[in-house]
Amino acid sequence: MKSDCIRTTICQERKKDPIEMLHSGQLVKVCAPMVRYSKLAFRTLVRKYSCDLCYTPMIVAADFVRSIKARDSEFTTNQGDCPLIVQFAANDARLLSDAARIVCPYANGIDINCGCPQRWAMAEGYGACLINKPELVRDMVKQVRNQVENPRFSVSIKIRIHDDLTRTVDLCRKAEATGVSWITVHGRTVEERHQPVHYQAIKIIKENLSIPVIANGDIRNLKEAENVWHITGTDGVMVARGLLANPAMFAGYEETPLKCIWDWVDIALELGTPYMCFHQHLMYMMEKITSRQEKRVFNALSSTSAVLDYLTDHYGS
């Protein structure tokens, strides 16, 4: 955790309690945990465009607890970064609870990643392999509940579904009984990547639980978000790639408006965003509004000053 931020990070907007938001009956619009991308600068941008709740990128709890360097590089926040959920990859209840205690003053809750299908994560016992280990999930949730004194600190899980949906419903019921605040469901199995999302499966899971459920998977614009919300009966929708392509989508924009691009420039420069991240986000944002030739030129730029010159020449200041 960056020392320049620690002084100002204790959230001043606890009234924006995510649990209360998810019980409000209104659509809660959520920015997903995205490795490399959903960091402080991007969270700041999407919050300007009607995003209600943001997650950090997935952080490996063991590294976070053991290494000050990992904490400094993986978790940066500030006073306006709220409400905020810190997502951890974990397979050990004690290490997860230690990580939760570290971030508790600076976030509204933690989320346990039970959905990442990447081979390295599953090989380490993280991510989607946890949907087959309900007892371990239970132990991790209980340990965090026992160690974190703040009763409003949320503990949630993000999962993928089983081929046999009854197993997923059973997992979710066990998690609910353990005290999970809400569950985010990515409506694909571990093996599925680009296949259609099983929204009916998410609907069935929601119907079997009393706690809030957030739907996730292939939501590209506000209309789709609202449709998925109605189809599934869930309490919120979580978006990843749709927000990368258009950080203003939750505000109803069909493609990234120029104001959003310049907002990103201001925020990224103010927060000292590394060039590769700064440039990569712009490449995503400008995908739909640039020609093939323009993409070739823009994507080849290699410095912040070159990007600023390009944007000024093509889009004004």
C-alpha cells in the first residue's frame, strides 16, 4: 500500500455500504476485478461514469501478507475510492484473514476469487478449483468473520458454475450459511471461455438464495446490463471487458465519449499511471472510434508525450 495514500484512505463515505446498495432493489453497477486493469486510476474513471462499486485486481493473499513490496505494488487507494472491494486469491484461511485485517481500514470488504480459470491459479489451489472445495471456502469465510472486528466489513465470493448446477446451488447455500455477504456468479463453467453465458443458471442460483447475487459475463452496454438484471432477478451486474472498451457504458454511452478519454488522461497523469497501462487503456477505449490505419499509428506510440500530441492533433484538448 502506497504510503502517500495510507494517510487519506480510510473511507469517508461509509454510507455507500455495498451490502445496503445490494439490498436496495436498484440495479447496482459493478466494475470487475481485472488483472493489471482495475487499478486505482481506472476505478476513479469509471466512478465518474455511474459505476456504483469497484473491485481491485485479484491479489495473492500469501504474497500480500508476507511482502511489504507486494502490498505497495498491489494495493493503492485514496479517499474517493469508495465503496471498494479487495479481491484475494487464497487457499489458506489464516493467511486470508491476515490479509483482510490489513486492508480493513481502507476498504468496504474482501472477495474470495473462486472463479479464475487460469491454469496457474488452479495449480496453486486458487480460483475456480475452490468451487469444488466448499469446506475450504467455509473455513476462509469464518476465519475472516472471526478476525475482522468491523461487522459491516463484507466477505463475498466470485464463482463460476458447475456442469451440474445442483452442485453450484449447494456450494452457494453452504456459503450463505457460513455468512457470505453476497455471491457474484460468472455464468460459465471452468472450461468455457467464449461460449454463451448461462443466464438462466444465474437466475436459478438467485432463486435458491436469500443473500444478494451479482450477475457477470458478456455485458457490453447499459441496455444489456439492464436486460441481464431483469432476466436473472439478481441485485447487480458486474462488467469487465465492456468497461475496458467503454468506461462510460454505465452512464448510457454506446461508445467511449471524447470527454471520457480526456478524463482518463487527466486521472492517469495525476496518479502517475505507468505508460504501458496508460496507453493500453486508451487502445481499448478508442477501439470503436478509430480506423484501422489510425489504430496502427496510435498503438505504435511509445511515450506519454507522443500520445498527448496524437490526441491533441486528432481530438483537440
